[in-house]
Amino acid sequence: MSAESTDQYHPGLEGVIANETAIANLEGKEGSGGLEYRGYRIEDLANVVSYEETAFLLLHGDLPSASQLRDFDARLRAARALPDPLVDLFRKIPPTIHPMDVLRTSVSVLSHYDPDVNAPPGDHAANVRKAERMIAQMPTAVAYHDRIVKGLPLVEPRGDLDHAANFLNMVNGSVPSETMRHAFDLSLVLYTEHELNASTFSARVTVSTLSDIYSGIVAAIGTLKGPLHGGANEEAWKVLEQVGAPENAERWIQDALARKERIMGFGHRVYKTGDPRSRILKEYCTKLAAEVGDDRWERIAEPIEKAVTTQKALPPNVDWPSARLYHYMNLSIELYTPIFAMARVAGWAAHIVEQLDHNRLMRPRARYIGPPNRSVTPLKNR
Ligand code: SDX
């Protein structure tokens, strides 16, 4: 690496601008931090637009008209079914395999049955069609695998249910209340996109070699799985379970902070004054706790949130409230990160399409810190 570029090293690429994008902005007003999708503030989108409208916005650049939404929604509902070989595979995969690993496999298998499988990697229209299929099929894959592992009969996708209600019905075998449906739909809207986070970066690097969108999404799923990223929502629930009761919370968090433990669901590489998504979701945690008649988890979460926010200056991120939200929806904790993935696939796909529309191979450098030039000792002397 040439001498003049050694000061370019940023561990974890912190603060490095690696792409230009028109999809999401995390700067907020006057750079105070805030999330916008295609120029719309998340606070203005939340509770107003559905996940379907959000996915259309990200993939097509603007919010859909009523007729555009009708057509898009009809395409998604018609594309929810899975190829039989994938359902058969769910019955053969060891039941102990984590659903995030099975989702990674599922998307790989789905790519083999995609009608556009032979389209050129940079074919914009074909990539959008593939993205729509993945948006439609990933929830079915997550739900079917969950039901099979639990020894429950499959609940087929229902054309009369929207994206959020259909998924909850396929998993739980019953149509959710409007409060549950709306809260789940909102969580999907908030999880859909987040600029150049690790999994989105992974997707963009992958297709920057002119590899295909499915390879990019599989790479992104593998990246999202990690507990420093998407896997944090599952870990955040384990924190609450570990504490167990409100009266244990203060002692637990003070001991954890004293041990300098990393508290899952808190902190963010970009947001330093709080994650707007966490604030929006917290309101729904209270609502759903009331609907299920158990506010214990809210009373456990509050002192932990207060302590980490004030003592470590680390506000909660999106994963802290989403863990409780999904618990109230009776979803297994192993599904929390797959749900993050099935929401984020719209954002990943939008970035993949954007990357391929104006591609340049991504190939950063590394600063060499290994041993200096050495001469080879022949084997007979080693
Ligand atoms: C997501 O990038 C995105 O946009 C991601 C995401 C998206 O929508 O795609 O927003 C989704 O991934 C949210 C983040 C989910 N991850 C977690 O909740 C895991 C816990 N959080 C941390 O691991 C951490 O906050 C990160 C990974 C999120 C950010 O870490 P950074 O920017 O690399 O910061 P760091 O690890 O260098 O920590 C800086 C300091 C350290 O203290 P010192 O060693 O300097 O004394 O802050 C401390 C850390 O120990 N710290 C924490 C902490 N997070 C950072 N201490 C306790 N608990 C934490 N959660």
C-alpha cells in the first residue's frame, strides 16, 4: 500500500463514504440524525404507509398511486407460494438448525426456480421482478419452516390478507387483531431500509462484481445474522428473559455495566442521539402489552433502558423494542431476525438495483502489518 494512503485506514470503515445513494438518508435535519426513505421522513411514513407501499417506494422511487399499489399488491399476493422441493427440504433439514440459516438456504433454493433465473445480472426490470418474488416468498419460507419444526400443519398464504396479516396467520394459524397487524406492519416498515448498514454493504459489494441479485441477498442474510447487527433483536429478548422480573432489573443492569458487558439492543454506529425507529416502536410495545394484559416486560425494559441511556450515553436502537413487540405477537425468538430479513429484503434489493444501474467494482485496500520480506528456506532445511 503506497505511503500517502496509509492515513486512509478507518477500522470498521467507520465514517467512510463508500457509495452514493438516493434510497435512504440518516442525516436528518441539520445532520442531527434521522431516517428518510427516498426523501420522506420515517416519522411521516410510520403509521401512514403500509409495508407494501414502503417496498414500492424503495424499489420504484416514489410512493405508489392507488392503481400502482393495487397492481403491486396483487403481484405480491400471487407470488407467495413456494416451489415444492423447498417445502420438502424444510422437512429434511435438522430441526435444530437456526431459522436464519434456513432462510439463507431458502433464498438460494428460490433462485433456482425463479422464472428470470437466466436474466443478465444487470437487467433492471428482471431484478425488480426477482425482488418482488423474494418479498412475497420469504415470509412463506419463514412461516412454513417454523410450522414444520413445531410439527404443526402448514397454513397456506391467503390472498385476502395483506402482507403483515398473512404472515402472522401463517405462523400462528389465526388472523391477528388489527392492533397486532398494524404493529407488525409498522415494524416491517421501520426495518425495511437503513442506508449502508453492514448487510446492505455486503449486498452491494457482492453485485458490484456483476454477480446476481439472489447472491447479493444471500450474502446480506448471512451478514444480518450476526448479533452486532440483525441478530441483536433475538439477543435483546434474551436480556429481558435473563432479568426475568422487574425487581431484578436495576441490579442486573448495574452488574452488567460494571462488568462492561455489551447490552444488546443499545448503541448504533451512526445514530449517537437515539434511533428514531426505537422511539416509534416503543409506543406500540405499551399498546400490545396492554392488549395481552402483561406489562411485566415493559417494567423490566424501562430501568435497563434508563440506565444504559444515561450511564453509557447509548440510547436503544430498533432491536430493543422490536424484541418485545414480537414476543407480544407470540412469535418464537428464533424468528425475530428472519422477520428483520424479510422486511429488509426490499431495501437490499433497491440498493442492488441502484448498484447495478451505476456499477463500479468495490475493491478497497488493506494496510499490510505482517512480517517483512523473508527468504524461503527449502523444506529439507525447515
Ligand atoms: C442494527 O448500521 C445499521 O444501520 C444497523 C441497523 C440497521 O437498521 O441496519 O440499524 C440495525 O444492527 C442495530 C444495532 C444492533 N446491534 C446491537 O444492538 C448490538 C449492541 N450494540 C453494539 O455492539 C454497538 O453499539 C454497535 C455494534 C451497534 C455499534 O458499535 P460501534 O459503532 O462499532 O461502537 P463500538 O463497538 O466501537 O463501541 C464504542 C464504545 C465501546 O466502549 P469502549 O471500548 O470505547 O470503552 O461503546 C461501547 C463499547 O464497549 N458500546 C457498548 C455498546 N455499544 C457500544 N457498551 C455496552 N453496550 C452496548 N450495546
